Amino acid sequence: MDKQRKLIIAGNWKMNKTVSDAADLVGQLKIDLGKLTELDVVVCPPFTALAEVSRLLRDGTMRVGAQNMSEHSYGAHTGEIAAGMLKDLLVRYVILGHSERRQFQQETDAQVNAKLKTALVAGLKPIVCIGETLAQREANQTESVVGTQLTGSLAGLDAAQMQETVLAYEPVWAIGTGLTATPEQAQHVHAFIRGWIAAKFDDTTARRVRIQYGGSVKPSNARELMSQPDIDGALVGGASIDAHSFIEIVRNSL
């Protein structure tokens, strides 16, 4: 891995864990991961648990992320959460454009882009997700689909904003399916993404942007994935809600 880039392992808990469950999980994670400085560890609980998780992690090195946010700053948007509300809870990161939201909530690249800009203005660190479906991969459309998502989701950013943004390549066909892109498949797409950044911005920005892999990451494949030159971490789904699995993924990434 490029020494300019610090690995970032983020756990997306999705719609799991009550407040008490979240406190129990974070308590276990803190024992093993709470002082780590070699890489960045982020946990992304549901909105209801953000306040408690932030309180529990206030003094350590682990950071808190949200799973989504509104592109609006305030107002008549029932059911939405504003960036300022997340900042108030000491949230540092926010996942944007996850494939589940793109698929089930019909989020578009333009909406992801609006949220991204709002997050950056608020001082949050966005984790922007992109990735292709199985049908698109089998039709050899991976680079076309990912390129289109990058163009739309990152529109209007300058180099400084791009460097504050984390990207997460998550092949939709590998999320929650048990299927995983081989390290070579993942590296190929990560290299394509980094090349896209270099062409759109500059080589310095491309070297600095962190690109995570997401899609059935587990302890058994973490080390080989993280050893690829353009893979700078993982966005972990199901394995992140089991303390042992998540700790092992982090350990195997060091």
C-alpha cells in the first residue's frame, strides 16, 4: 500500500443493534481496537445509537460514522437527518450512496453528489460508494458503470474536496451474498478508479484518496485484499456486527 494512505476499516451496521446492543458491541471493540493508531477504525451504527456510541468512543481513537444524511441543512424534511445534527453528536464520517440505498430508495448520482457537497461543507468525511451489479459485470460494463457513477457522484468537486473524500468500491453482486471479488478483480477496479481520479484531478490527488473495498469482507480474506496496492481499507457489512469478526478483520489488515 502507498505509505501516503492510511488504511481505513469502517463497519456498516446497517439496520441492526438497539442502543443497548450497540453499547455492548462497542464495549468489546474498545478493548482490542480502542487505542489503535496504525489505521483508522470507524463504526457506523443506526441513527438511534449514534449518541450512545459517540459517548462511549469519545476518548479513544475509533471514530463514529453515520449511514446516511440529507442533502438539506434543516427544515420540512420529515424523517431526514441533517449534517449539523450528526456533527452535534461528534460524528466524523458519513456513508453516502450505498448500493442498498441506490437500489431500494432509488438514490441517484445527483442526489449522492448533493449530499456529498453538504457533508463536505459541514466538515464531515464522506464515504462515497460505487459499484456494478452482476449483470453489468457479466456484460463487461464494470468500468463504464463505475465511471458514470464517479462522474455523477463527484461532480463539481475541487482537488482539496476530493482528497477529503473516501471512496468505497462495492460490487453489488458481492454484498451480503457470500461472494467476494478476488483480490485481483478488486485491485483491477481500484486501479481504474485511481486512474479516473488522476485524469479528472491530478496525480497528487489520486495518490492521496483512500479507496475501500466492500463486499463480503471477512477475516479470512482481509489480509490478501488489503495487500493490494490500490486497496486502502474495507467497508465491512455483516461481519462488522460481530465483535470477534470485526476485530479479526482489523488485525488481519495491519
